[in-house]
Amino acid sequence: MYGLSYLDSKSKICKNIIALFPKADNFYDLFGGGFSITHAMLVHRSKDYKQFHFNEIREGIVELVQDAIAGKYNYNVYKPEWVSREDFFANKDKDIYKKIIWSFGNNGEGYLFGKDIEQDKKSMHMAVVFNQFDDYAKEVFGMEKFRDGLDINSKRLFLRDRIKLLGKKRLDLERLEQLEQLERLQQLERVERVEQLHFYNGSYEQVVIKENSIIYCDIPYDGTAKYDSNDKFNRKQFLDWAHEQKEPVFISEYNIDDKRFSAINHKEKRSLLSGNKGNKLIKIEKLYVNKAGFKKVMGL
């Protein structure tokens, strides 16, 4: 998995996407979201580009990614406290870690767990992270505590296997989403070529594009999310901007009904954007290119 666990992340299909990008000096990820595409590029395409540029307009995401790369969330130095529903809503706009990691679908708005399972999840969290077992944790794990020397991820995986043995009535406890997401943060510490990685926190059109570049844009889908906390995404303005670019612009969307752009690939993707918890829709996501990109891909 690549990048943060993020609302409608490209993590599961990013290898399919990045394989289509031609080589260039610079790679720009202008709607970076949870860093999944840039992360995958650094892992699989690092030799094909000299510089990598990551931009995300939402406040705090860049800082969260940079902190993760710097090792702030390494299991050996970071022991995540339990974040209650009250704590989340009181501090989500002050603490980007709580806002993203402890929200449902990482949408930054709703709390990660339902009220009916919050206490059970807390019991599992305290056992896995701090080796503090209440009666319920002892019942689920079948032990009094973990032996010394196990890291958080090893204990989380033990819990997953343990839950599978307990039967269907406990399947709601099979996952500790916040710890899975913490693992995603930790893995960013292994990102290489950090000296070639540049970060921006602004709107896409504010980023200066160098010559001999590939630009990727995972834009907000038509009719869905806001672009930032203040404004809805101006789709027409973006398409005009992308058309005018002399460098190849690759765009992820379900549909672009604009003859200035060509679809070069499509991929089935499960989406959480339906707005209903647990209701994952299968949609066909396409990759479009502007005229400069089409010529580059086709070798014209």
C-alpha cells in the first residue's frame, strides 16, 4: 500500500496508473491527497525522473507526510494515545493527525467509530498499544498481556488472527483502522530520494511547472467533494488550464465530456464517495490526457 489511508485514495490502483507516465525530468502530483501516487512513483519510477513535486491544497496534509517521512510515527518513538469521540471533535481542526487518522474514510469530518463499538475498539487499542488489558481484552485475546518485545504491528496482526478464530459475532473487531493507518504513516519513513522531493501547499495553478515534466491531477470528481474548505472545485477553469499546458497532463476522472482530452486507460475501483459507511461502489475510473500528453504517449 502507498501513502496515507485517505478518502478515495489511489493506493490500490496506482501501479496501474504510474506505468502509463512517460519518462521526464520532473513529475508533478498537483492534487496529491494522501501521497499515494508520489509514493508509488518514488518506489517504482525513481530512476525515470530527476525531481518529484507533491502539492496538496488542504492544510496539514503536507506537514503530516513530511513528519512521517522524518520518522515521527515510528513505532519505537510514537505510542498513539486513544482519541475519543469528544477529543476528535474538539481538536480535529487543530491536529491534522487526529483529523485524518481518526476520521471515517479519512474525510476529516466524522469520527472513525460508531458509538456502539467505540468502547470495544478502545479496549483493543489499549491492549495493543500499551499492553493494558481490561476484562474484555483478556476475553478477546485469551491472555493477560503480551510478552515483551512485540511491536504494535505484530500485536495488531495477532489480534486480527485471534478475531478470526472467535467467530462471526466478533467480526466487528477484526480491524483496528487507526493502527492500520498508523502503519501506513510509519512506512513513509522508508521513502528514498527525499532530496529530490519538493512539497507545496496551495492550489494547482500556483505551482510553477518546469520544462520536460509530467503532470498528474487526481481532481475532485464531478459533482462531489469541495476542493478546499472554502470553495467548490471549478472544473471548467481546471480543464481550460490543463488544455493550455505545453507539458503532458494526466487526469483521473470517471468521465470528462470534453473533446480536448482523450481517455487512454480505465480501471475498476471501489469508492467510498457514496457517503454511506461500508457502502463501497464499483466504478470505472479513467485516465485522460491533454493534447500534449496524447502526443507524448502515442509517440507523435
